[in-house]
Amino acid sequence: MLLHVRLSGWACWCLFSGVFSVFSLQQRLTVNLNGKWRLSNSNGSLLLPAQVPGCVHSALQQQGYITDPYFRFNDVSYRWIALDNWTYTTTFTLSAELSVKQKVLLVFDGVDTVGSVSLNGIAVGKTNNMFCRHDFSVKDLLKDGENVLQVGLLSPILYASEQRKAHTSYVVPPECPPGVQKGECHVNFIRKEQSSFSWDWGPSFPTMGLWKGVRLEAFDILQLVQVSSVPLYNDAFSQWRVQIELLIDAVQTARGQLTLSIPELDSEQTFQTHFNPGKTKSNFTILINTASQVKLWWPNGHGEQPFYRLTIRGFQDEFLIFSTESKVYFRTVELIQEPVVGSPGLSFYFRINGKPIFLKGSNWIPVHSFQDQVTPDVLKNLLQSAVDANMNALRVWGGGVYEQDLFYEICDELGIMVWQDFMFACAMYPTETDFIQTVREEVVQQVQRLKSHPSIIIWSGNNENEAALATDWFDIPASQRLKYIRDYVMLYVDNIKKLVQEEDQSRPFLVSSPTNGAESEQEGWVAENPYDPHYGDVHFYSYILDCWDWRTFPRTRFASEYGFQSWPSFSTLQPVSIKEDWSYGSNFTSHRQHHEDGNQQMILQTALHFHLPNATDPLKRFTDTLYITQVMQAQCVKTQTEFYRRSRSEIIEGKGHTMGALYWQLNDIWQAPSWSSIEFGGKWKMLHYFAQSFFAAVFPVAFEEDDTLVIYAISDLSRDLKLRAVVNVFSWTELDPVCTLNSSMLLVPGGSAVAVFKQPVASLLAGCGNCTRLTCLLTFQLEDDSSQQGPTNHHFLCSPKDAQGLRRPNITVKVEEKKTCFSVTLHSDSVAPFVWLDVGNIPGRFSSNGFLMVSRNRTVDFNAWRPTSVAELTASLTITSLRDIY
């Protein structure tokens, strides 16, 4: 194989935020072992080239042994891959420079998952945790000339099954996923991506491979394994300090001077130090000059994201032996759980730099079943899409992976707060010594890797495992319940929580999500009702109750999961399906749905307010059905999110002060129905376009209570505003407002939700000509003395299926090319709800979509992600509105 050899000084692995320049008297050698390896299965019947980093499935596809694993039913057809054992092999030649080094390490940044490593036929070590970095000392095993490196990987399915069989004392549920997921069993017995054995939104592809980089590291004196920096603020002295942690691997005792400096803040300190042989962790603190003005990192929408350069230099006998540089961001985070006036329970909100912040965003799942196929462009696109929808937070969900460094670096730069779960989800877990030990190593490594990132504002031990125990998901006999609670506390409290708080004192830790937080702790870490809206965070799903009725939603302190399913666009499904699949009742649409009764639930929820598609052409009926599920999802999540945002400033019947809305889920892992707002491939669903508005910093929300229309003004701004509500009443048959109503100008304090308009619907309509609930609808906006503030919103006075006068709008279109994008100008004959523009497989994004058209003309922009033309866009563009599907 081609070797990439790097001679350098005292270098460090890029496992944290920052870029390093390195100078040294000692030479450190790196031999990159990434690239083309050989891959074989257990009986040798398959032998093929394989890229590292990579996985078996990707290699088989790249070499033509299998087609696209996402195509049709291939998730089941290719089950054999994960039932086999596979071996990766490479050869490399030992250089003279490397052979004379005092210490040589073979480093694997990530092995998926259960592996045996051998060098020149001699066993080097084993791996059993996808989330751990492994290094092995191999100097004595290297030989002149050609060296052979092998990594044998066991079937994760069979390994998990064997681990389960060995656990004979009691069951660790769940044994298997629901049948509708078409998945594999006992994933809780193996430390790998839990959703790789299937989930209710994703396929079963239990991967195997060298999913991160492989290399040799050679040095004579010592090497820097990792650097982390955590800024801390001392209120008593009004002073910042930066806590710096160095993980050093030394061949022998090394003594010298260490100088830490942040030149822009005129801050520098020097320490006399020594490093003992082996791996050691050393902590140092630099005090920031109080005469320097520190610029703070803020979440998106609340300020900028400035950083400073931290330089660490080592000297021995006055000679510079190393120098590294990294980014440091300054911010504080607090999770406030304290009594609430007028309410039982405790508050639950985040304070960043002393300011209460309403978290607006979604939940992040793995971007692809095969992590080697997650490109920087895909990550950047998804995270930029979150920011462009006015999000400031994402929850990295606990059934996937700890994301790659680039993910957190982009979040730092964009101001996206990250709620970081540890990778445990919807299950109980074993607590044998070897399992606990590998989890401990996983936790320490991940916290050390990630804690320098200001974007991460909280660690959370698991996803839904407290709720699973408390509400008895797994039918655990009462006589055994204490045993499972003891295991739960041992894993998440005695081990994970303790380790996290030892490694990182700069941010809060929650044991689970959902949880009652401090109240759960008082109840022995498993609350009687972890969904209690008076405490902590809540996950809430209801697919049968009317999602337009805000009374069905819990008025929580913090909504960290909620959502509704929809289908992706036809252009997303088409590459992984064939013509016979293109109906809502096909085997394909049933196979792709991994949530029990999910397809039927979407139709039932849709039918509450909309006519179902009835086209005679089968393909049009199918595409119309995809469209109407997206309409339903967008309107449902909009209604629920608006409810949470307007509940931030009030307590009603002891509930309220909601300070977070993270819907489930942002992204998709494959082309299938799910709760996502962005389809696999990056295309925005209607929900994501809606999120641009309902997460806006200033936004009006309307609802009805006792037949009275109430409009709230919501502001995330720091400054106070004076605003009025302007309500336009439209007839379904006319494009000019029937009448317009204005409220009085009212004070809207920064960071609040205030009622600015109240009027009985009957009296409102009585003053608007011949309007009735069935014949008219409302749009409304907020204005100050000079202009509109925030987007326009809408409120339907009846279900659109009951609307009188709604007719086909006969929308015509003209596409024109501009300097940096294309403009699309629409002309409509009548009111058109949920106008959806689709350009098929031309990747890109509209400036607005899924909108209510109450004007004769409207222009939106289209930003293409590849070269295109007016002719191609015009030919590809389809326009659908609600009245076009029946």
C-alpha cells in the first residue's frame, strides 16, 4: 500500500478543537496506514480491496459485489454481511527512521467493533467498543522489510447473541426490536451504534470496519496525545481562567518548562513541570488578565461566536521542544432548577453567560448507516440548514454515535448549542465488570475529546432509560425491579456521572432524558413519573389525538422530543424504488415504515383536517399522498412548537415557563417515512420551511380558547419592543382582505411571550362582511411604528376540508436567472394554502415554500447546489397546492 510518512516534532492528534503548528528538537514520526487494504470473509470466498476508513458494506458496494444497500428491500437481502466474520489486511514496509525510535504505537481511532489485531502473525490486542480509540505498543513486533497487519472482526450480531447467552442470571431487556423494524437482537450487549441493529426510523445494517483512521506513531522522548481547554469564570473575583489538560505519553521522565499564553488577552503563565513514564494526565491553569476585555461565545441569534488562540510551548534546557496552538471560546452555562412562583416543582432552563435562553431546535440522528460515507459537505449542509431555520440547539441522540470532530467545530462556529447524550438508548444494559470497564474508557475518552467545545452545553447519560424503568416498558416483575434500578444507578450514576464530573466541571450533567432532573435524584434517580411537566424535560408523542388542538399537549418546562411522521419527496424515494413501489399500499411503502401503524396514523391524522388525494392516476395519487403527509406534519409540529413558545412567560394551572422546544427529528438516515424535517440527501421538507418562521426571533402565535382568538407576540431578543398585532381576514374566494384589524401598541419585553390581541371569533367575523368560520381565514403579523417585525402567520377558522369557496388556484410560474440564484415568480387566481414548489432531483433550496398564498403574485428564490439553468428548472418545476390533490 502507499504509505504517507510524516516527520514532525512533538505533534498531537487532532482530537479537539483547533489547529496545531509544531516545532521540536525531537523528531516524531507518523506513518499513515489509511487507504487501500484487503478485505476477506470468514471462508475466503470473498477477497476484495477496501478503503480505510471504511466499512464492509461500503467496500462490497464500491467493488460491485452488492448494489445500493438502501435500494428497495436490500436491508433484509444483505443481512448475510453482518452474520459473517471479516478480516482487514494491509502490508507496509518499515523505514530506517521508524525502526530506531524508542517507542512505536499502532493507533486505531475507531474499530467497529469486536476485533482482534495481529502484526506479523502475533496477536497485538483486542477491541470491543466502537467509541474508543485504541493504541498498542508494537516496536518489538516490527521487522525490517514487509510487515503484515491484520484486523479480524467478529459478526456483531453473533457476538451480541453470545454475550446475551453468557448473561444467565437475569434478562437485560429488550431482547429484540419490534418486528416492524426488521432488526437484530441484543444490541444492548455490544458497545456500538445502537440504531445500527434497526430503529423505528432506520434500517438494520450492523456495520463492521475500521471506521476511523489507522496509523503508526513513533517517538523517542514523549508525545502529546490530547489537549483540552475549558474556560471557567470566577464570580467572586470577576476573572476568567482556562483549565488546560495535557495527556502525555512519555518514554522516560521528562522535565522542563511549560508556557501557556493567550496573546490577544495579554495573558501568559509559565510552569516548571515533569512528565512520568507512560500515559499521564496533567492539569494547568492560566489566569486571564482582568484588564483584558473577553469576548463571549453566544448561541445563534444572541450574539457572535468569537475565539482566541491558546499557545502551549514546552522548553527543556531553554530549548523549545514543542509548540501547539488551539482555539479557546469563552462562555458559561448553567442549568437552572429552582422553585417557580405559582407552581409546584422546579424550573428547567439554560442560562448562557448569565442570560436565560429558550432552546429552539431539533434532535440529531446518525446521518448515514455507513459513517465513512458522511462527508464534510453533508455535515455542513445539515448544520447550516438548522441555523437557517433559526435553530440554536440540537440534541445528539443517545442511540447513534458521538459525532466526528468536524460536527462540533461547525456547531462552535455557527452558535449551535449541543445537548450531548451518551450512547445508551431505550434499553437496560449489563453491569458486568468488563462491560462497565469499557464504558468507563469510552466516557473518559469522549469527554476529553469533546469538552473543549463551547457548543456542548450539557451531558446526558442516556435516552429514555429512566422512563423505560419508571413506566415499565419491559414488563419487569415487581420482585425484580430493585435489581434493575440498582444496575441503572451503578451504570449512569456511580460510573458515568462520576467520571464526567471528574473530567469536566464546566457544564451540567443529567442522568437521562426525559427526566425530572433534581427531583429524579431525590427519588433515587428513577422518578415515579419522569414525564411530570412540573420538572425537567419531557418527550411527548400522540398520533391519534387532533394535533391542531393545543390542549392535547403537555405544558412542560422543556420539550426535548415531540413530533409527527411524514414521507419524503418522490425525488428522494425514486432512486431506491421501482414503479411497482409507487403506491401507498405497496410492499415497499410498508417495508420502509419501521414505526408500528405509522402509515395508517399519518392518514388518520391527515384526514382530521384535509381531504385525502383521490387522483385516478396511480403515480399522481402517490405523490399527492407524500405531499399531504408533509402538510400534516408541518402543521402539527407548527401548532405544538407555537404552544411551547407562547408558554415561556406564564404559569397556567401550575404549569408553564417552557424554555425549550426540540422537535424530533432533524435529519434522516435513509429514504423512508420518519419524523424528520430534512430528507436523506438534504432536501427540506415542508416542516423545515415552517421552522424558519416558527423559530423566528420575533413571531406572532394565534390560538383559540373558549371561541376567543388570542394572539401572542413572542420575542427572543434582549431588547424590549413595542408591538401591535395586525389581523387580515380573507375570504377563501378572494385575494384581497375582507377587513383588517389592529390591536393597541403593547410593550413586549425581551425574552418573553405576551398576549397582544384578544377578541371573540364571532364578533371579529361579525365586523367583516359576510365572513363565517367556513368561508374565511386569517393572516396576522406584528408591527412596530415603522415596519413589520418577524414573519406573517396564519390561522384557519375551520378545517381546510370544510372550507367553502376554496378552489384550484391555477398557479402560473416564471423562472429567471439572477446573479447568485434563480427567482421563481408565481401568479395565482385565488387563495392557495400550502403552495409547494418542487424541482425534482435538482438539489437546492427555496427561500420559502409550503406557504399560504393570499396575493396574486409572489416571488421566491431558488439556490441550486449544482449548476443548472432556467430551462432545466422550468422543465423540472412542479407546483402543488391543497386544492390540487382532490
